[in-house]
Amino acid sequence: MAPTLAVGAYRRVVERAHESLSTAALPLVPPGGGSPATGSRTGPRSPRVIPAGTADNESLRADLQGLRREVRESWLRSLSGFTAPRLLGETDPATLSDADLTEARREQRIAAALPIVRRMLVEPAAEAGLVVAIGNEHGHLLWVEGDRTALNRAEAMGFVPGADWSESSMGTSAPGVVLATGSAMQVSGAEHLSHRVHPWNCSAAPLTDPVTGRLVGVIDLTGGDDAVSPLALPLLQSTADAVHGAWRDLPAPAHATTGTSFPTTAPSPPPSASPAPDGPAAPAATAPHRHAAAGLLRVTGHLRPMLDGVELTGRHAEILTLLAWHGTGLTGAELEAELYPEEGSVVGKRRAVAEGSRPATADGAARAISLRAEVHRLRRTLQNADAPVELLSRPYRLAGHVHVDALCARDALRDGDLDRALHAAAGPVLPRSESPGIEAIRAELGEGLREAVAQDADAEQLWAYLARPEAHDDVELWGAALKLLPADSPRRALAVSTLERLEREIG
């Protein structure tokens, strides 16, 4: 998934493709004619085929082969309806009227989950100088928020509420590709088809109907290099997962009819709403839910752990992760054993002192007191943050709705969905933790992800995994990459140099 435009050789490939495109006959259409494509309405579309017949188009066909597959296919889909002025960015995207924009927003249930998106994505994006956009299935941007300076710059290229950013309108961009294919995407610089978008980078993830799984929108991160960092897609996917969770708990809008974004069928109640064994089943439409929004607990990767955008101490993140992983709960003694290393490590003691808690010791009474104090502080943190999850006792367990990126990755691996697993887990689980239970979770998820990559990854998935710190010295996977990469891939140089470095270090 990771974009490669920063690699000099690949940048030159993209530039050559644009040079060939500037001399090709536009618009390009499929053999036998046909009308230009319009925005995606019903699902993924097949790539357009460049017709033979002119030397210019033959040259373009050859140059396009050097582009990443997803980018090349998006260019081919887009070019069937593009003209030279649109390619050069001399025309603005079609934009909804104020009344139509209001109606489009009313038809999208994303409005009910906007607080989640703003807390989890818009606020950190604004601090990083980025822009967040939410669009519907037709390509219209419904909300565009973030850093004020970036918003002003984005407005100059037509990246504004109401604008149509489908492939047929603006060509290749991350939101356009997502709407055409249903898969998350990153697009860097000149990989955008329209010249006016070349100064920008973007990542986007799909929003889907929680009942039918149908694509109903897109959530996008746009800006500088941070918009396509290795953390961008996991953050977008986690936000999308939280939005999907919130949608499951919300009733269908009263105005919903057949053909609107969401069906009127009420979703099944979550497991927490199941009736008691001897009690009657509650109707799905009236099942009580304490929380309308699902929280996101981010504990993978090397950033500070966070719950719905609120930073957590290392110990609090450990407790939440352990209880989420062991869904039925843990007794006090079990949680102590999972949480505290035997005798307490030096690092663990130092961290406990720094966080104002009692260091773990071999004494069971002291550990029990320390655990109760941490639980009390964690409960207060959850209450102050208005988190959609509670910490209950006897046994210790979580109540409410919380999406944990580590659990999302584990479930994706069990489903055989490697893309989703790579997106969900940004890296190791709480890499600085020395708690035995966390070390076990870290090993289980890390080994499972690495094994899935070794067995089933395609070239793009493998390359995305190799960008992670934990794969830095993995000789086997770097060797596998060299076998999978095409002979003319600019990535081969990095794979070869990495293997040479590892051979020197090992030998």
C-alpha cells in the first residue's frame, strides 16, 4: 500500500508517463467506442484499455506499465473521460449547490458520528497541518476540516465541501480510487492524474454499510508527507471502524427509503444486549445501548497509546489491552499475573515511580493494592474522557463498545484478510511494555502477522510490511521481496542493498 513516489527512480517513471500523456489523444476510450465513464455509483469498475493506433498512445501504454498497479488502473479508468484542460487542472470539479450539499449531508449517517471523526482524526490532523475530508458514494465531499492554512490551499484546487472528487471528475486521487475499487489507497504527488493536485499527498479508506457491507462513502487525509506516512492508513481504518461501530448502534434515519445510503432494517443487537437464558428476546429495533459511539483503543505501533484521542499511561493501556483481549474478564489474581513481571523489572519499577504508582513487587498484597490503585485511576480517566467504555469488577472486565486495533488485526488474520490486518496493526503491541500478558499478546499477534505475510502476501502487502521496524533485519522476507518484485521495479535496488547489508552484518 505504501506510496513509492519518494524513490527517485519511480518518480522519473511517473514523470515520463505524464510526458507521454501530454502528447496522447484525449479522451481515451475503450476499443469500439463508448461514452466516458461517470463517477462510481454501483461498485468497482474495470480498467479502461488504451486503444492502439497511434505512436503516441503506444508510448503511453509502455510508460504506464511502470506505474504502481493501483495507480495505473486508476489512470486508465479516469482517462476515458478526461480532456487536456482537465488533465492540466484548468477546470474546477463540479460542485453541489448549497441546498444539494445540505440534502446530501442529511442523507449520510456520518453526521451522527462526526464527533468520533473529529476527536480521532480531525484534531490530530489539524495539529499536523493536514486536512480531513468525508465524502459520499458519488464522490462529493460533504465535510472538509483540519488545519486552516492547509484548508485555504486545498480550496485553491477545488478540494471543498460539495466538490466531486470521483475519478471521472478529478482523475486519480485516494478518495477517487477508494470509491472505484472499495479498497484503501494512498496516492503521492504526481501519481495524481490532474496536474493541479501534484503538490499534495492523500490517503483514504472506505466507509461501508454495517448491514449490507455496501460502499457508502470515503474518509480521506490530505496534505504533505504526513498524509501518506505508514501510520496514515491504520489511523484512517481505525477511525472508519469506530464509525462503523457507531452506525451499528444507531437506528436508521426516519427518512430512509430504498436506495438511500442505509436500509431501514434494524441491525441485530450486539452480544452485550443478548437476553438472559430464561428471559424473552428483546426486539432488535429497541435493544438498549448505553453508548451511541464506539471508542477506539490504539495500542499498536510506536506512538503513545490512545483511547478516542486521549493519551493513556503505559499501565492504563496495558490494563485495557489485557481486558479487551480476554473478553470474558480476569480475576484480580489473574490480572496481576498478566500485568506484573515476577519480582518487578528495573524498567517496570522506574516507570511505576514516574507514573506515581507503587512499583510491582513479589509480595501479593502489595501487588493487589497497586492494581486497585491503578484501576481506580483508570476509571477516573475513563469518566473524565467521557469514554464509551466502563471498567467493571469481579471479574475485571470492560463494558461498552471499544474497538482495539490489536484485536481488529487478530480478527482480520483469523478471517484471512491480510490487508485489513496490516492496516489495523501499525506495529508491535505496546512495544515498551514488560508485562507478561502484553509480551504474550505482542508475540502472538506479531508472529501471526509475520507468518501470514510470509505465506500469503502479494508484492504490495510484503513491501508494506517491510517498511515496519520489526522487518528491518528479516532476511527471509527481504529475499522473498526480491523474488516477487518485477525485474524493472525501482524497489529492487533497496531490497538488494538491504540484503547486502544483512549479509555483511551476519557474516
